[in-house]
Amino acid sequence: MTRRTVLQGMVLAGAVGLAGGCGGNPDLSTKATGRKPLWKHTFTTADDGYIKPGPTDLFPYSMTASDTTFYASYEGKLYAFDTAGRQLWQSPYGHYDASPMYGRTTPLVMEGTLYTIRNEPGGKGTLQALDPGTGRLRWSFSPGGPLSPPAASGGHVAVSSTAHLHCLDARTGKERWRAGGGPTRFPGAPAIADGVVCAVDAQMFLEGLDAATGRTRWHRSGGPGDTAGLFEAQSSITSDGDTVYLHAPSGLWAVSAHDGELRWSGTAAGGLTRVTPASGLLYVAGSDGVSAIAAGRTSWTVPVPHWAAGGARPLALADGTLAYTTDGRVAGLDTSTGTPRWTATVKDYTGEDVPLSNPAAANHVVCVLAKDQAATDDAGDKDGPVNHIYAFPA
């Protein structure tokens, strides 16, 4: 157990009594310092703060956003908030991740649909397509086996189930085709670009399949010749126009989705976080910190303290600011230069850094989920343990 969890277990019962009988004790609440939050939402939590067996959190705290709405996956449920902090709806279709295969996963908003994944104990995986305005389930897909994060484009949805690569109709969820099986497996998450579904197979080859028919268009090794693949199965793949970007611990590749041509590659930005493309630049969270990449060359890199705790969290763009999180820290960088713009720190009542989700950005606001398990709320008006969403001006 960490120092925070031990102390929390010792004082939790007494702290709850203080909060209920005396209006709360601010010494037992979470403290956010630095950039002042615009608003905060308080969640009660069933988590007692003690470390559970297993390599991963079954209910990953994660966020995403559309232009005007934030979506928070919290303890297996999904919540929607407007940018002023008003809760719009609550849904039972949040993330459930009993598989550590894909690291930190987040809900995704793509082409007017909100997607979440439930990878449950025993190996059952379900892709859920939700109405982003109401949180209602439009359809679900459960082919068996844990599922990767999905990709969606042009009316197609692609998702991997370790053994197979599946392509679905985005409107109905009906499977159009599947590829793989037997010795040919697709354990990594796919991307769709230029009408092509791109995915890395178990032999570390990148394959491009026609989104309409499932036929293989091209097969790329990532290295000289065609004898051995170099792309890692757990690479994060991001699409942008007719290009897909593969981000893995060993480097970053840009590949043409049309014919599989390798456009450029680099090693300075190794990591697993999804690449964030914008205005001709790529923003990546890698082993060296946060970087901006232009045509394979690093424009700037900002080292991040304690990056091992935060390098797997996706980045967020808002109003010329690139936001990132590590445990206990939310920060914004200038997208053109990497110059720090602002920082906020979030610590629990013992003074330790609070685990934070990835940031999400919408309408000049950056939000994060804080797994602080405070014994009382900052305002002292809710018994603990409680967790929070913090919203900061971008």
C-alpha cells in the first residue's frame, strides 16, 4: 500500500464523522493549486482507497470531449457535462477494462457516435455505440475476447478482438467482414484512413485492408525487404487524412494508407499514447516528454518530471494550448513553441499527488478526472470518500 492509502484507511471513518457532524474538515480534503479551476464536480465513490489484486484498474478513469460536451467514464458508468459543469446525463455504459493489453483507454467520439469498451473478466469484450446527446445505447458488438479501442470513418467501424479484425456498419453495428483467425491475428488497435483499415498483425506486419470488402490492399514490414515485420502489435495507430501514424516504444512511423508506402520514421518520440495531429504538426507523449513533430523532425520537446507515471495518457488540444497530465499535475503548453502556459497541481490531504485521468478539451475548457478519494469534499458538504472532475480555462 502507498502512504496515501494507509493514511486514508486509518482516518477515513473519523473523517466521515467530522464531515457529517461539523460541516467538514478542510484538512482532509483535496487541494488544487496553481491555475484556479473554473468549476468542480464531486462524485461519491465505492473505492475504499486500498490496492486491489490485479495489474489494472477495472474501471479506468478517463475522459473525452466533443465540441461542447465532456464525457467522463467513472467506476463503470458514463457521465456527460456541458462546459459550464452542468451534468447532462448518466449512463451505465462506461469503460470496464479487465484486460491490460491496451493500456489506458478512453471513450471516443467519432462521426457523431460515442464509443466505449467493456472488457470483462473471463475474456468477454463488448463495443458499445452510444448517442452522445443522451447516453442511450444504439448498438453493441460482442465477438468474444477482449476488444481494442475502435476506429470509425466513412460509415465503417473497425475493432480488433485479438484473433480477428472486425469491420462493422457504423449505423447498425452489423459485421460487414472479418479478417484473421488461426495463425493470422490482429492484437493491436486499428485505424481507418482513405477507405483503408490499417492494423498490425501478430507477426508485426502492418496490413491495409479495403474498408468496403476486407480484401488486403498492401502488406508492409516496416523495415528493409519483406522478411520480418518491425511494427509492434501494441502500437497506437492514429489516422489523419490519407496517412496513418504508428506510435510505439521503438519509434514513430508515418505510412500512406493508400499503398502502404513508408513516408518517414523517427525514434525520438517513442511511447504508446495516441498521436494528436493538428495544423501540420503531430503532438506526442513519448519517453522524452511532450514533443511536436513536423514531417518526421522534432520541432520541440518539453521534458516532463515523473513522466513514467503519465506518459500513457493521451494529450488534448484547446485554443493553441496542448494539455497533458501526470499524477498530481495538469499543464498547458503553447502548441507552436512548447513554452509552458500554465500548471495546476492536485494533491490529497496527505500531500501526495493524486492520480489523474487524461485531459479532455472543449470550448476553451480543459477537464480531468481526479481519483483523489478525499475524506471530505473541499467545500465540506459531502461525506467521503469522494472524487472530482476539475475544469480549468484553456
